[in-house]
Amino acid sequence: MTSATSSGIWTSKRPMFSAADHEYMAQALRLGTVAEGVEDEVTARVLRDIGVDVLQGYHVARPCPANELAALP
């Protein structure tokens, strides 16, 4: 699996092209998109920049019990 290094440099551009292609197709079909497994700010920024609607993963929020969800920003 390819991801950003600690310096924020992508080790491969292929996954981002795939994410961008999926986002383009979703927009053409007027669908929303969710990116799962977002674990760092670099990944979050890239996904936001290509237009992903919702991000989820450790960078956004850690797992928690359902009764604590209302307190999340």
C-alpha cells in the first residue's frame, strides 16, 4: 500500500490518481464520496483538494463508544 512519508512526499502517485478518478466519476453522477483510512494531515489535505466530501479515519477521530459521538466536533 502506498502512503505519504513523514516528510509528506507520496511514495507513489498512483493511489491519488485513482482517488481523483473516483471523485470525478462520483461528481459526474452527483454522488457523495467518503474516504476511509485517513491517518494524517497530508492525506486529508490531498483528499479535500480533489473534492472528497467526507473523511474518516484516525486523523479525523479515534474510535469511541456511540454515546460519545455527539461530543465530537
